[in-house]
Amino acid sequence: MSTRDTRPGSTGGADVPGPLYGGPDDDYTPEQLAAMSREDLDRLGAHYDGVEILHVDPGPAPGSTMEKRAVRQVGLVFALAGVFAFLFVVVYVGSGWFLPDWHWQITENGWSALFTPLLGLTMGLAMGLVGIGLVLFTKKLLPHETAVQDKHDGSHFDRVTAGATLVGGFHNSGLARRKLITRSLGFMAAGLGLMLIMPLGGLIKNPNKGNPLGTTEWAKGVRLVRNDGTPIRPGDQQPGSLETVFPAVPGGNRQADAATMLIRLRPEQVESLTPRQGQADFAFGEYVAYSKICTHAGCPVSLYEQETSRILCPCHQSQFDVTQGAKPVFGPATRPLPQLPLELDDEGYFVASSDYIEAVGPTYWNRERI
Ligand code: FES
């Protein structure tokens, strides 16, 4: 079966110039080029580009049942992409406005737990449907050619004929007459545009109040509890031991930035205790408490070597001396682990005297506070 293209605007796979064109050395003035139709320029450009068309599938005939069905499918997919893009916008801006304030909170569940997944789901479906729509449009409605083409030097001739080829591509796409697709494309583009600029609105409508990166759930009177919620009294730990504790607030054991190491020093360690300036009363007797978040890159530090009084971070081997205010003595960390001030409540359990007085974790975002 022949694959020669007989449509207007194609060279038809001919490897010799047609009667309109004399040969590759012919000159065409700008006036001559301006006088030619788009189809003629398209053919001329293809010929001078040395295009060899290997295979041609003209796509569905205009007005055919096959074309109408494909247009409906593509239009539906693009419209659905727009619907999900608008749903993303509704979820994003509606929270706390015409919908309940359901921004995701670490201490909550129910609807608030669905906020982020719904954003991801609606955005993912919108973007996925855009991709599916484009694939369907390309496969079902565009003419398909397999061609081989030489590169050229960008002369006026090349620019004019290349422009005609681009216009010809739009013409062949049939977008100008396939109104259902252009309308659904417009709807989809509006939804996607809104969806993509919505996160910028987060800079204005910031759900995080106060200074969330500089503070934790610790506060004066908040008990230190183990992962299972049990409080701790002096004497519960053996000298030289370390326990990970959390603030006794709802969901406190899921607050990553509040994780703290409570250490009971041995008597000889207490003698050599050298607190940081202004933090002399942060320890309680032989107990000290330090942030568990490494100040280098945020890994949880937890390897405690009581013989050397050092806490080790497993990620890049930073070491902190617990008798010297947890100052770094080895490795890439440059800042001490923040110390939590301790006291006892009326029932004799450990509580914090205040939040950490400096930001926990890596130093890149709180450099000026060091
Ligand atoms: S994160 Fe602790 S040493 Fe790098």
C-alpha cells in the first residue's frame, strides 16, 4: 500500500522537485515569498529542508463519526482536568473561609488529616488528566508523519518557511474548528492557572501563626514524659543513663522538634559540669536535658557514651560534650545542642521551666540567633 501523502501542504514524499520549484539554488525575494500562500510556503520549506516523508496517517476525516467521538473524548478529559484544578482551588482557599478550618495539624485527625492528601489528589488528577488529554489529542486527532529532515542555517528563507510550517501545524491540528476542544482547553487552562498560583497565596494566608520554626511545644510547667506518656521523677533513672522524653501535650510524642534527651550524670560528671553562659540553672541536680535534633543537619542524636560524656550523631559523627552544655567537640556541627531548663512540679515530676531559649535543629535558618 502506498504511503504517499496527497494532502495540500505536503511534498507527498517526492524526492524530486515539483513543477513549482526549480531547485535548491533558486533565489526567492522577500516579495516573492510574501506573495505565496501558506500551503505553498509549507511545501517549499519542506522541499528545501530535504524532508523525506516515510509514513503518513492523515487522521480522521473532518466531520466523520470517528473525529466527533475523538473530539468528545479529548474535550471531556480536558474538562475533567479543569474540574479537578478548580477543586484544588476550592480545597486550598475554602479552608477556614466557606469550609471548616481544616488545615493539617499534627495533633489532630479527622478532616484536618485529609487536607494535604486532598490537595495532592486533586492536583495529581488534574495534571494526570492534562497528560492523558494531550496523548489522546495527539494520537486520535493529529495527522501523523514520520519524516527525515536536514538542519539549516536560519536565513530569511528558512525563517519564513519555518513560520509557515508552524502555522500549518496549527491548521492541521484542527483546533480552529474543533470548538469543543478549544473550550475545554480554555476551561482547563483557567483551572490550572489558578491551581498553580494558589500556593503563592499561602505567603499571604499563612496558617502558621507566631514563630513555628523558632519554638517548640515545651513551655513552663509542661511535664517531661516518656514515649508511653509516663512522667519521670528524679531517681527513676540510673546514673549515666539517657532517656528520650517528650512534652506532655496532645500528640507531644509526634512533635519531632520537641524530642529531648534527659540525662542523669554520674557524680564525677556533675563535678566537671560547665554550663553555657546564662544557663547555670538549666540543670536540675545531676539531670540535664538537651535537644535530640542535631544542629548540623537535623538527624536525631541518641548514642550516648557515658565514659567520655559524649553524645554521638550517627549521620556525620558529630560529638557533643554533655558536661559542657553539649558543645560540639568533634565533627561538622558548629553549635551546641540547645538545653532545656528543668525544674520539678508540685508532685515531684520533671517539668520544663520554659521552652528552649534558642531554635533547635540545623543552623541554616536561624543563623542570626546564634
Ligand atoms: S546531622 Fe548530625 S552530624 Fe550531621
